[in-house]
Amino acid sequence: MMESLVRQLVWTDFRLAVLFTVFLPLVLLVWAFRVNAVAIRRSLVIYWRVASLLAITVYLMIGGLPISFLTSLAARILIPLSLWFWQDINEDIETTRGAIKPLYQIWRWAMTAYKLVGTGISIAFIGCAFVPAAQLGATCKIWFEPPMAFKALFHTNIPTGNLGVWGIIGLTIYCFYLASFVLFRLPQQGRIAFRD
């Protein structure tokens, strides 16, 4: 019974993630380029940089790596932060005109709510991150099912271990970029995303 509920939760989360974190922001980004909504475009470019941690998490989960539970939690925290943190972008969004602004704002609030709920769910399963891969329980392994379905759809002939290695490489690059941003750029520019 418990596994069945967890499976429903995991697959619902995966479907919502495809909608809220991939499809809708991609549509909004293309739209922002078309109507030259500079502030929204900048916000979405920053979003995609931060949200790349979700793609890294998928590849870590394909590889069956428990660290993916930590990266999933980190992504759920960093994404809403990236959408609201930048003072200059938030001010410019307020002056943006056109139909894209209210739809972007609705998506941003919906994304924030979704990630807050998701953070609570991730915290409930954070123990899975500290168990060796070979000893993961059945409920922890359920989280790997949607990424494996993704693999079956897009990477049928590539071994899972190779995709896990690409996840580790991606995570290493992401961590270096994030550390350099936090240690060097953030102290200089503060909450101003773009200095002229």
C-alpha cells in the first residue's frame, strides 16, 4: 500500500515537473524572445541555468546514485530562489507590458508553490541519499522509475552507468560554477543580476 502511494506521488511529481519546469518555461522563453520582453527573458535564462540541476538529477537517478536525492532537494530550493532573488529583474518585470507579463507571473507563483511542496516531499525522502546504492529500499528506488522511463525513451542503447557518469560530470561542473558565483560574483553584484 505504501509503495503504491509513493509510486503515485513520484509519477505525479514527474509529470508536473515536465509541465512546470520544462514545457511552460520553454514556451515563455520563446515568447519572451518574440515580443522582446527583456526582463522576462533574462529571468528565464537565469532559471534555465539553475534548473539544469534537474537534468543532472535525472542522469544521476538513471545511474542509481543516491546523491540524486540531495541534488533534487537543492534544485527544489534554488529554482524559486532564482526566480525571485534579482532586484533589478523584478523591478523591470513590473514595468513589462503585454500578455506575457501576467502569464509569466502566474507561472512564477505556481512554480514557487510547486517547489515548496516538492521541498517538503524531498525532505521526507532525504534519508535515501545516505544509503549505499546497493542497499536502497524499495520506496527509494521508486524515485528512479521516471528517469528510467526517460532513458528508455531517449537513450535506449546507452548503458545506465555511462549516463550516471555524465550526471556526475555535470554535477561537478555545476558545483564549480555555483561556488564561483557564490564566492566571487555574488559579493560584487549583490542582488543586481546585470550590471551595464
